[in-house]
Amino acid sequence: MRWLVLAWAWCAFAHVAAADRVVALAPLSTLGAEDTSAASKKLAAEIEQGLAAVPGTKVIGAAQVSEAIAKAKKPQLKACEGDAACVVELGRVVGAQIVVTGEVGGLGDSRVVYLGATDIATGKELRATTLAIGATDAAGGAAGAAMRLLDPDKYRGTVRFAIDAPGASVFVNGTKVALAANGDVVLPVGTQAVRVTHPEYHDFVRFVEVPYGHTLELPVGMKQYPIVEKSVRGLPIGGERIERTEVPLWRRWYVAGPAVVVLGIIAGAFAYREAVNAYPQCTSSSMCMPHQVGQ
């Protein structure tokens, strides 16, 4: 029984080990030479922590890489300067699947690290990004740079909507998104165009900066349309409300029709009376002939 437990544990360990990708961080360089300053070592440690935070990643630190280069007696590997063959050889020396190289540039406080990730099996650069030294912006620092290099699909942040209009719809960059029960939605890091809409309220439109590794609280206060006091009688195909003017009583068909008939009868009676007064002889039993009427 004990042997079975040990065998299961070993298989599980081997499976986890096989699932991990081995990523090596090459020594950081400045102006084509290895940077051995204290600031560079501190920066390398931050990058290593960021790489290790990416799920399924095992990191070989810059110090270990330097030791492996020294043992292999290949000092030229300390500063490959973007040479793919050099980076591939470095990866094989340390036993890494991916090698991350970094070139420090800039002046004064405006310093950045140009990072690149190279696949050792193919010898091709997978991705490249920059890391602003000392910056604490929404990009996420070293952790964000590591995620952009190794798993860019997971380089996302959370926005928490607090909407005061129940039933409102949320659109991000023109696409409707579904919110979680607490109002959260996961979005790509960076500037996103947000629109919240409701039939009874004015649209809420904003550009928001989605941070990495943090939740952005976004209160959405929507302004309701003023109440229309006039009677609304219909909705056309376009969806815009129309208002119809009330027709006066005397112009309605069920009043005007009978009135016209009554007036016609009265007019006929008056015409008949005038004819009788003009030709009294026509009131006898005999009909008035045309030539008699003309006499």
C-alpha cells in the first residue's frame, strides 16, 4: 500500500513538473554590456517575481543564468543583444524553454526596460514589451510585463459597475457585456469605451482605464428623462414616440355626418316652401307641366 501511495505521489509530481514551462531571465544589459549594478539586480529580482507569478511557470533567475554561463565558459552569452542564435544557445545551456532578455535604456528618471521572450525550440521571438522603471501605473509593473510576454490573453483587469438604474445594458467598445451579480466584468487592460443605456434614462458614456491586478470601481449615475405630460398615442417603426392632437368634437364623423343630413332636409323643406309660394296652381291634384310653369 505504501508503495502505491509513493508511486501516485511521484506520478503527480512528474505531471506537475512536466506541465511547468521553464523560463530563464538573461542578465540585464545596458549599452550592449551586462549591467551588474545594484539597481539592475533589484530590477531583475522584480522581473523574476513577475515571471514566477504567471501560472505554470518555473523561473531560472538572472544570477543562476550567470553562474551557468561561467561554468560553460561562454561569456559572450551574457549580452546577446537580440542575436537569436546567441539566445537559443543560452537557453540550451541553462535548460530553459523560453529565454527573456532585457535591455535597459533611457535617461534619468525616464528609464525603461525593453523585454523580449524567445522560444528556444523555434529560435523565434514570441513577444516583446516595455517596462517603465519605478512606474506604478495601471499597466501592472513587472507582473503586468511578465503576463504580456508569457500569457497575453490573461492580461486583463476588473471593472465593478454600480448602476442606479435597474435593467440597464452595458456596452464596451460597442459590444454588449454581461455583468456578474456584484456588477463585475473582466476586460482587457487599457483604455475602453463604456456606454450604459436604458430606455428611460440618458446614456452614460465614459472612457475608462482598466488596471491590471486591481478592481476599478465605476459608479454610474444615470439621469432620467423628464416626464411628458401630453398624451402619447403610438410608437412608429423607428421607435420614436409621436403625439397626436385631439380632434374637436364638431369635426368628428359621428357628429358631422348626421348634422349634414339634417341640414340637407331643412334646406329641401325651405326650397319646397318657396316653390309652392311661387306657383300655387301646382298644389292641385294635376302636375304642373313645364309649359305651365313657364307661363
